[in-house]
Amino acid sequence: MPLWLREHRWHQTPTAVFLSLPLRGARATPANIFCSERYLKVSIPPFLFEAILYAPIDDTNSTAKIGNGNIFFTLYKKEPAMWDSLTLENADKEKLQHLRENAVLKAQQKAKEEIEAKKATKEEHKKYALEATMKLEEAERKRIEDLKEKERQRVTEELELWKKQQKDADKYKSIQKEGELHQEIGQLKEKKSEKTTKTRIPNEGTSKTTPKPTKGCHGSCSIFSPNAKEEQLPAPRSVATIKINFTPRVFPTALRESRVAEEEEWLHKQAEARRTISADLSELEDLKEEEKNPDWLKDKGNKMFAMGNYLAAVNAYNLAVRLNNKLPLLYLNRAACHLKLRNLHKAIEDSSKALELLTPPVPDNEDARVKAYVRRGTAFCQLELYTEGLQDYEAALKIDPKNKNIEEDAEKIRHLIQGTMQSS
């Protein structure tokens, strides 16, 4: 037989009901909780809690948190109003049984609809993926066809160029043969004229040898003769060495006018970092080059934080801050580590420094500013400075008004402040 849990605490606002249910040492999971518009049930054998709610609630947006031996329910009312009690009183057993059965049927119907909706969504995703795949394949086919067409055009152009070169070469050979033919005809004419001269004047002259032709070719001498070619060739050029000096450049890419400002800014930052390391961090000489990079140290600290080694993460963030104290994420991540280590004053200092660096407020740094306010507000609340913590949570809500977790935590802080004021 189950043991009924009768002890519970609740309070309300016009829009929500906050219920705290003790677990009495039992371990609860979300599977032990059932909630509908009018029916709330928590079954943790051997304990059982059941409530027919006074009015309907929005079971979709309502939440339940398990921790510190309690279950905290935040139930949002469908219609803003103040309830006379948490549960429906003076109802007969038949009505209560009808409400229970109706709640179970609605839950089953809702689960069925969710399954159908998931199935329909899955089918739509499959259809979209198929269409996207077909489009990609069509684009790939078109790209391959375009490449083939470009290759055909290139080969055709190369073939036409080769044909033209062959035609020019044949034309040049025909001209050269014609020149050689003219040269042979000229030589035959010279020999014939020499024979005619010898026949007419046999005893004249002091020498019987034929005079050599002069260097300056006259008469029928052709431009293709060997002597003419030798005379037309210029003298060889003198050998010399030309030295080329290139301007030294830090970047391995070519200089672009549009990137000059970015490169100068990068070089300035690198020089400033090197000056900082050489001036204040002489003990870092034994570290590797990547260990002197703040971004590398930040990633290292993130991995240590994910593994639960918060002290090692703090050491990594400390070294990164010493290398570059202008990165707000370093202070923000170190504040999270200090919260885990219960270094609350240091968490407040790092969160405040991160907010100081996250100026001016722009849409790109909204998430970082929300985290900074929440972490500083959490540290204030753990120091029992609820007023300062509530101010930080309200500042985070102004940036992200749709965050229900922050809204719920702020509401709890308000109730704590009210309880403290009443007790005092």
C-alpha cells in the first residue's frame, strides 16, 4: 500500500503556482512525474502524491526541477487569477475518478498526436533530403558536362592552332626551297660566264686562277647563300649577372592593398604581445610556442572545465589573462570556475571585469553579457546578498526576456527577499 505524501508547501502569483514537495530520502526521476491540465501525480514507490488542481494549468510550459531532496514545480495558470486552494475541495469520488481518467486519456491522446507529428516531420525531412540530394546530383552532372564542353573547346582550339602552325611551317619550307633553287641558278650562270671569258681571252692576265668573290655580294648572289647568312648574324652578347633583391615580407601571400590595414593591425597586436611576454613574463621562456597563445590556453581551460578539473582550468585562464587581458571570455570562463570552487568574491570580480570589456553592448555579445550577469548574481545570492543578485538577474532578463530559467530564478530570489523581510 502506498504512503501518501501530505507535506508540501506552495505559494502563487496571478499567473503561476510554485509548489515544493519533499522526497523523504527517495530518488526521483522525470519518469515518476505525471502532469496534465487538472491532474498532478508523483509516484515514487512507496510514496505517492496526487492532486486534482483547483483550475487548469498550461502543462506544456510548466516545469519541474529535482534537487536538494525536493521537487520544485512551476505551474503556469491558463487564466490569471488567485486560487482559493491548491486542490479541488469538496468533490465526490465519482468526479475525482472522472478527472483522473480524463487526464490519462488526454495524455494518451497528446502522446499519440506527438508521435504522429514526429512521424510526419520525419517524412518531410526525408522528402526534403531526397529533393536536396537530387538537386545536388543535377548540379554535379551539369558541372561535369560544362567541364567536358570546356575541354572539348580547348582541344578544338589547340588542334586548330596546330594545323595553322603546320601550314606556316610548310609555307616557310617552300620559300626556303625556292631560295635555294635561285642560288643554284645563280651559281650556274657564274660558271657559264667564267667559261665564256676564258674562251675569249686565253693568254691575258697574270694569274689563271679565278678571283674569289668579294664580301659584298653583287649580281645574282641570293640572300639564302651561306656567306650572306654569316654576315647577317650578330656577335654574341657578353655574359653578366643581374642581382634581384626582394622586399622582406612577414606574410607568405602576395601583398594586397585591401588587406594592408588588417595586416598592420595583426602585426601591431603580435608586437604588443611579444613586448608583454618579454617584459613581465620572463618565466615563460621554457614554454612551447603554442602555450604562449591566449586562444590555445582558453581552449585548454575549457577542456579542463568540462572534465571537472576546475583548479587546472583556473590556472590556464590565469596564464591566458597575463598574456592578453583584453579578452572578456577569459574572465567569464574563470568566473564559472570560481563559482564551482566557491571563490565567490573572485567570481564577482571576474564577472564585473567581463562586463566592463563587453562594451559597447551590441547583439553579438548579448549571450556573453547574460552569462556575466547571471554568474555575478549567483555569486551575490550565495553570499546572501539577494538584492544585488536580483539586480543582476533583472539586468539579464532585460537582455533576454524569453529565458524562463532566469525568470524562475529571479522569482525565487524575490520570494527569498520577501521571506527575509517578513522574518526580520
